[in-house]
Amino acid sequence: MGSIMNMLGRRLILSFAILSLTSLIVFLGTEVLPGDAITATIPAEELAFYTPEQLADLRKEYGLDRPLPVRFLEVWERLFTFDFGTTLIKKEPVLDHIAHPMINSGILAGLAMLVMLGLVLVLGILASLKPGGRLDTAISATTLFTYSMPDFVVGNVFVVIFAVWLGLTPAVIFAPTNAPKLTILLASLLPVAALCIHGAAYQFRLLRAGMVEALNSDYVERARLAGLPTWYICIRHALPVAMIPMLNGTAQFVAGLLSGSVVVETVFKYPGVGSELLRALAQREIPTIQAIAFLAALAVVTANFIADLAILGLDPRVRASAQHG
Amino acid sequence: MADISHPSAFPSAMRKLKSPALRRALSEPATVFGLVLVAIHLFLAVFGPWIATHDTSALVGDPMQIPSWDFLMGTDQIGRDYFSRIINGGRIALMVSFFGVSLALFVGTALGITAGYIGGRVDEIIMRIVDAMMSIPELILIAILTLALGKDVLALIPVIAIVYTWGAIRVIRAKTISLSMLDFVRAAELRGESRWAIIAREIFPNLTGILGVELAVRISSAVLRISALSFLGLGISQPTPDWGLMVQEAMGVVFTDPWFLLLPALMLSSLIVGVNFMVDGLSRAFGISSSELG
């Protein structure tokens, strides 16, 4: 048991290190590479009117004249204590600005994840029952097809079908960012569907491959010879092991889901963090961009950590190696 | 044992297998469907300007004309020839993707082999950086990079290269590790060959299959990314024709002219569908497991 705690501790430290590296990348990308925050924030037309002395004064005011490592440590400390500073123009706290959009996007991504997992589990099990059979071929070809459909294309085609041709839904969502969460929930049906159509396919392929392998293994054969019903073998014996390759890809899955929601949110004008990010990029709101990038990476790293825990719970081999190592 | 340790035995055996595998691939309708789609798109990308002869960014007539002999698909909201823009809407994205992904695979192969074959501390450091890079959602990473590198079309090449390097490192490293456990690598080590000789003569030649798969799959995925970026206003900008940009332009007229939205969407998805069906079929026939497709 102690060694499992050890392993968890190591994973936690690793997650922390990864997040620190991520904040370094965010820092380098936002504050160092484009010249510096001053020249990046001030539009080029206005920059021409500043004298070098004025620019130097501004740099001093914002602390940009200090050495890079010092500045990075400061950014690092700010990010890790969730102190995201104020927006550059209106001087409002960044966190207030992005809190509601973040929750809305959280609802969207969370719902999409649940629907996707359900869909993937059902399709994965069905397809693996008879690999190469008619059902498997049909599901596999369909998912390869939907996997190839870009999410913004799926979203827009939904708009054409449901809003333009059928007239069932409005083409875009008119809910403000701080609308009641139930309104947001109802508004997220089409966006969730658009995210799932593209996103579920990859997970399905991983799960199907895992299921096919697990169902061919000796211990499933043993269970079968013991006369256990097929559905019981699938769920109790094959599924836990088959889910491991899928769980190993959790970081990529969640990162992809977050990227996808930015796109899909734009299609439906969903009041989420995607539009906030695009606005921040257009206005070069560096504190906001840093906050969103950091929080997104935090979500990915956390999801990955939880997936590691799940793998530990599902795979006796990993548990055993933790105990011996 | 004797012929396995001979360095040239493995590739020549692969070469002999090639034609039955190709025959197997071509017997599957889905694979042929993919190949045909890819061939059409490649043809359009190369010969597009000769097929659709109107200047893609010139105002050639009244806006929103219905299709005519002059303008096969009519004109768009500001009076540009829509057919020319549809035919040529993938060229820039394909070109940027090709160079960006090639660069990513070059760096990714070098670092992936290093991490996988040298191992130890080097591996640990490289892989932690990969983990960190891959925990930033792709789109946010691209956003930060466009902030740093500018929104020029040529700046998109390094952006794509940076985004796609990390996944390539992972794939190449995994393949290198499984290769380095095989007998012919062990044999070369026992013969006392240098690390560089083993990498160049034993490992790299066996990576070409997976590199081909990676190139195709990641180019199609990069085209998709770039068009999504253009759709968001972060990628290719006016007046260059691009399918993602055209979808975005069409959103305003979707109630009156949904075809303006559906045509570029169809072009883009047919390219991605084609590449994925082709790669899926070919890699199954040749026995290469592809990363992106599981």
C-alpha cells in the first residue's frame, strides 16, 4: 500500500513539473517571443509615436526591464496561485472576466465527455463482439468517416440541417455568458453533438482494439469455459483491461476536446471561453491569454492524473509493479 | 538466425511482400474510394489554376450571381468567381501542411530515435518536455504561437511544425524501442557496430513505413487544423481562397444560400475522408500500425 502512495506521489510531482514547464512555454510564447509585452500590446501605428525613453519608462513600470528568470518566476507564482492579474485595458480582474465563460465551457466539455464515453463504450463493445463481422464493419467504417469530419464543418452542417432546412433550432445561441446554467445546458445540445461526432471516433478505435485483444486472451477464455454469460464476461472481465489504452490517451483526448470546443463554440456563438480567448488574442490581452492557457493545461494534467489513478485501479499488473518497484 | 543478423535480409523480405499487400489493399472498396479521393484532390492542388482560370481574388462581376457558363458556380458575396475559389481553396493549406509536417517529422524522427534508442536521462528529459507540450490544447498552443510568430502564411509553417513535432516524437520513440529489442538490432550490437551505424542502418530503414503513414495522416490533420484556424480568423486571411475561411464567410448568408457553406465543407471533408480511408486500408494491408488511427 505504501508503495502505491509512493507511486501516486511521484505522479503528482510529475504533474506539477509538467505544469511548470507548460507555464514556461506560455511565458515564453506570450511575453518573450513577440518582442515584449509592451511592443506586443501597443498597436504598431501607435508605437511610432512613442519615444524610446517613454518605452523604457513603460517597461520599468511593468517590470519588463528585469532579467527573464526573475520575470518567469513571478509569472509562475502568479499562475500557480490563481492570481491572474487584471486586464490590460479595463483593469478588471481577469478571473472575474473568464469565470462565467469557463463554467459554460466546462458544462459543454463535461457533457460532451459523458456522452462520448457512453457512446464509445456501447459502440466499442458491440463492434468487438464479432470482429470483422457486419456490425463491426459498419460501425468501424462510420466512425472512420465521422473521425474525418472537421468539427467546425459538422457544427455548420448541423446549423444548415436543423436551423435552415428543418427550422427546429435557432442558428446561433443568444444566451449571455452569465445566463442561468439551465439555459446554457439546453443551448449546448447541438454543440455537444457536434463535438461527439468528431471526437468519439478516435476513442472508439482505441477501445475496440483493446476489447478485441482482451476477448482473445486466456483469462476471458477461462471465464467462457466456466460458462459465464457473454455480457458478463464483456463488462466484468474484458472491459476493465480494454479501457487502459483509452485511458492512456486521456491527456490528448481532453486537450483535443478543449481545442474542439473553442471551434464549436464559435460556430454556435456559444458563450464560452473560446470567444473570450479569440477576443483576448485580437486585443493582445496577455494576462487573459496566459490565464486561459494555464487553466486549460491544468484541466488536461488533472484529467490525466485521474486517468492514471483509474489505470491503477483497473490493471492488476500496474498495481503489482508499483508494489514491487 | 544467420540471415536475420544480415543487415540487408530484412528490407529485401519486405520488398518481396509488397505486391501481394498492394493487391490486398486494392481489393477493398473503401481503400480504393480513399485513393480516388486523394488522387482527385492532388490533381486539383497541382492543376487547379489551369482548371479554374479566373483570378481567385479578383472581382469579376456582380456579387451573388447564379451559375452561368462564365462562372460555373456563380459569384460570391463580393463578386469573385466561386468555382475558382472552391477549386483552389485547399492549395495553400496543403502546401503549408506539407512543409510544416515534413519539418515536424524530421525533428520528431531525430529526437524520437534519440529518446528511444539512447534512453536513460536523455529519454526522460525529452519525454517530459513532450508531455508538457502536449498538455497545452493544440488550438491554444497555436494561438500563442501566432501571437509570437505573426499571422503570415509563411509563419504558419513553423507553427504547424512546432505543433506536430511532439506527437511524432512519441510515435517514433515507441517504434524505436520495439525495434531495438529485435534480434537484428541485438546482432548488430554484438557485432560491435557503433550507435550511429545501428541507427542509420538497422533502425531508420524500418521506420520508413510508419513515417509514410505519419506524413499522410498528419498532413490531412494539419489541413483540418489550418482550415479551423482560418475559420476562427487565426490562419489564412483574405483574399486568399481557403475552405475554412469560405465556411466562415458563408455563415452570414447561410439562410439564403446554404450551398456557399456546404460546398467548401464538402471539399474539405472529402480530402480528410480520402486520406484517412486510404491510410487505414494501406496500413492494414502492409501491416503498419498507425498512431493516429489506433
